[in-house]
Amino acid sequence: MDYATFLPMLALLLAIGAATGVIAGLLGVGGGIVLVPAFFYLFGQLGFASDHLMQVCIGTSAATIVVTSVRSVLLHNKKGAVDWGILTSWAPFLVLGSLIGALTAIYMSTTSLKAIFGFLAMLAGLYMAFGRATWRLGTQMPAQPMRGIEATLVAFFSTLMGVGGGTFGVPLMALYGLPIHRAVATASGFGVLISVPSLLVFLFLVNVPDAPRFTVGAVNLPAFAVIIPMTLLTTPYGVRLAHAMNPKPLKRAFAIFITVVGANMLRKALGW
């Protein structure tokens, strides 16, 4: 990789990592929903094109989620916010859904994965913008077999998008009446259980032709190496902003952003 390619890539990765950390701290969302489209734009602008480029974006996002979600769940656990009963009872199904999702993703084209990401991102954005705290699916977390079905689906779709468990897990737990701070803390544990199995698949069972340089399996090592420290560095600033500002309009603005990003990804997948 020459300097003409390396320097723009480094600059963009630093900006992506910084923005992802601030957004994660400010709004309490995982970085994957920002990282996947950002990686796709980055690699595309640098001239990398492949029918399986989305696998690199999703795999690299999964690698970052392993680190950030472990840190997050440890911090939440220090405050006693993690519901370990939910986490342990959902764990086998989250791992199962993650493996099914990753094994499915490696055989899908970039176009199909773009369409899935775009559609699900739009749904997540619309729910974030217009969902109500009073909406309920039940008064307590589901028992079997519904618990296993829902946990498997959360992990499956999260893996196909390259996101942690928070995007789907937090609203799902909130719909069963779990307090939002406890749902966010517990979902950080979902991220570990979802990202580790999928990362192993993307590292060892995927071979992406014409992938960006220094990509192992479907994980781009330079992107991972730059994103992690930048995210860890800037997340505290996002947390400070969250405490200093009214988060409601910011969440609404981010919901609009995610909806637009999802719509644009879906548009590209459909060839419009």
C-alpha cells in the first residue's frame, strides 16, 4: 500500500473512529450501525470493489464490537446494571443465532447484504424516532420456546448487519418492560456473545477476493487497529455531552440519520 492510498485511508479511519466513539457515548448505541456503512464508503472511495466487500465491512465491525462490548459490559457490571439472569438464559441462543448469521453471510453477495442492512437500519431508525416507552409485548421477559426464538433472531439479524446486540436487543427488552438502563447494560453482554462467534467465522472461514490490503479472512487489520483506540478515546466525550445536553432531540436526529443511511444503502442495493 503506497502513501497515496495509506494516508487518505488513515485520515478517514481516524475520523470514523472518533465519530463512532462520540455517538456511542452520546446516544448509547453500538458502533456497528455506523461502522458498516462507513467502512463500505471508505473502501469504495479507495477503489476496492468486490462482490463480497460487505463481508469485510461486517467482519471488521464484528472485531471492533468484541473489544468495545467487553469493555462496556464490565463497566455496566460495576454499577450492578447487568441482568445476568437474562444474559445467561439467552446466551446459548445468541451464540447459535450468531453462528447461523455468519455462516449465512459468507455465502451472500454484497448486494444482498446491502439490502438487508438498509432495510433493517431503516426499521431501527424509525423505531428510535417514533417508538413509545409505553409499547409492550408483555409484562415480563418471555419463557421458552419464545425466548430461544427471539434471542436467535436478534443474534442472526445483528450478525447479518455487523452490529452488536443493542440495536435489536434494547428495544426488545424494553417492550417487555425491562427498565431502559438495565436493557442497555444487558445488551452490552449480548454484543460479546454475538460478536465473538461471528468473528471466528469471518476470520477463519472466509476468503474475500480483491479485499483491501492486510485483510485476514474478512477482517481488515488496519481498520481495526485504528478504530479501536479512537473509539475508546472519544467515547468519554460523548458520555459527557449526554449528561450536559438533552439527549431526546439528539436521539431523534440520529434516528433520522440512520434511517437515511439505511434508505441510501437499500437504494444502492436495488440499483436506483
